[in-house]
Amino acid sequence: MDHLKCLHCDQPMTGRLDKKFCDSQCRANFHNLHKRKHERIIAAVNRQIRKNRTILKNFCPEGKSTVRRERLVDAGYSFQYFSSIYQNSNLTYYFCYEYGFAAIMQASAETGQQVPKVLIIQSQDHMKGKFDPWKHSKN
């Protein structure tokens, strides 16, 4: 009888006749390599949104905080990716799940010059499901 070979590493296998991979790691690696391009893009975006959420959570342990924009950038935050938007009459908040931020300018205590900062908040019940892109359209 001919020995079966793993579809990923091409090593000989023993065991069941219908076995395709020598172990679970080879199976996972094979399937990860053969994912379609759009699935890899979706996974990468989801990873970045989760990373953004973790960064916001770390800078906002108690509901609300203000930090300089570059501190988020230095931590690996990508402003391009977020999961939802909330707008009130003054600010637009970009959320990564339950943590969000609004871009603000605030005077530096040292120089008095305007510095780009982010106001980080945790989502509140009154914010859910309120965004209407046509209501705020400038067209």
C-alpha cells in the first residue's frame, strides 16, 4: 500500500486512509495559505480594529480621557479602521466596538499652541444605532 502524504508538508502519514494532514498545525497552515484574498483582507481589517480597541481601552480605563494623537499612533493605532460612527451636534466619534474617539484640537499647557488630541470615550446606551449618513451629508 502506498503511504499517504500530508497536503501541506508532504511528509508521509500513518493512520486513517482518508487523512489529509499529519497534524492540526499543518491543516491550519494549509487552509490559511489557500484562503481567498477577500477573506485575508477581512481578517486583517478585523485584527486592526481589535488592536485599535485595545489601544483605546488602555488609554481610557475609566470612561473618558484625552491624549495626544501621536501617543495613539506610537502605540500602533490606525485611524483608517473603525467599526461604527456616532455624531452629536459638536463632535463625530469613531468607535472600535465600545471604545471611541473624537478628533479635537486643544491648547498645549507648555506652549499654548493648538495640539491634535483625541477625546476617548466608552459607548453609552443613547449612542447606539443613531448614525444616519444622509442626515449629516453635505451634498
